[in-house]
Amino acid sequence: MSAWQQNDDLFDAWCTGHNQLSHIDAAMRQLAETDWMRNWLRMISASFLVNDLLIDGDLTANNGG
């Protein structure tokens, strides 16, 4: 298993919708503008953050959930 990383640049790009991945970017921009996104977009956005960027937003919650 790869080690978790804390990369502020990648995290900021994810948060603002600047990942060069159309579905992820659209979902994050929609969230920023409307405070809402569809469930399947939440799942793929979170999966991208954890599985591709290897950034764990909340280790305690993720391990417990």
C-alpha cells in the first residue's frame, strides 16, 4: 500500500476543480457554487482524492467508517 501524502497543491487543485479531469472538476466547482452535488459525484470525487491523490482527509473517520 502506498504511503499517504500531504500535498497542499494537489489538495487545493481538488478543492477548486482544477485537476484536468472533467467529471471531478465539474463536481467540485458545482459544490463550490451551490453547496450541493449528486451522490455519485461525491463518491467519485472522494475516491479520486483518496485513491489517486493519496490524500486522506480525515484518517480517523475513514478508518472508522
